[in-house]
Amino acid sequence: MTSKESVLIIASSNYGKVKEFRDLLKDFPFTVREQPDSFFIEETGVSFKENARIKALAVAEATGELSLADDSGLSVVALAGAPGVYSARYAKNDNQRINRLLRELDHVTNRRAYFSAALCLASPLKGVLLEVEGRCEGVITQSPRGNGGFGYDPVFEVLDTGSTFAEMEPSQKKAVGHRGRAFALLRPRLQKLFL
């Protein structure tokens, strides 16, 4: 592909996610935009990878532009992998999702968990161009800590750091987080296509 500026639509209406991707993609020749406000995609996949693919293809087709989608979520070992692909639909908002998770883990000693992020880049003409998946291991804390991030960040302590995502500087979260790890896998492949 050429190195001229391309429009890249982030297949998400989550402002926090779009902001993270805008930062991750700043070295690439993209004008990064979020998906249209009224656009809704039903996530029917049974894995993060399937959902990312569904979203990227739908947004690429609807907008006629390149689209990057991620499907990410939290899987808790003691809850048989829940909330998993239902992480965003676990409750109505971040506070309720966190409260439900902490209630379900009340009196549970094994609090191991991991965040997964599947990324899919799709073109309106060529379909799926790239797919990768990153993972970050950690534990669920007893109560929320920190004021940064979004979603489950205040209750997810990254393994071997002593910090939740919400307590980390954005640069640290980017380095150790699931989305950052997935993007590290995506970056060299993106460079081959666009730089």
C-alpha cells in the first residue's frame, strides 16, 4: 500500500478505547476517526477474535474506509472465564460491572484473571488484512484502586507490578496491557503495509 494518509475508523463508540488507539497509531499515516455515532454492531462471536472480525468488517463495509476493531475483555478463572466476551454487557455501566464482579468473587481465594485483546484490521475491498491477540495476566483486587483508565481497570492488578491498570501512567499501561501487547504484535505487520 502507499504511504499517503489513509482514513482509519476505529470500530468502537468507547471514547477511552478510541483515545488509546489514536495514541498507539500516532506514528502511522492515518487520520484516525471513531465509528459513526448511530452505528450498532451485534457481537455474535463466541471469542474475542470473532467479535473483532465482525466489527472490523461491518465498519469497513459501512464507511468504505479501513477499519480497526478490537474485542477485549476480562476473564476470571474462578468464574469459568466470565465475564469474557460479555465483559461490556456484564452490567449497565463500569461501576455496576465492577460491583457485580466483586460480589461474585466475595469469599473466593483464587482471584486470578486475565485481559485479552483481539485486533482485526479490515478493508472495504479486501476484507480481513491482519489479526492478532494479546493477553495480560493479573488478579482481581478486593476493592477498586486508582483513578485512571476505564472499565475494570480499578480492580485488575497486573501480575508482578503491584498496581492496577487504574493506578498506572498511560505509558506503563500501554507497555504491559493486553491492548499494548496486541498492538506490539500488530505494529510490525502494519509497518509492512503502510510505511
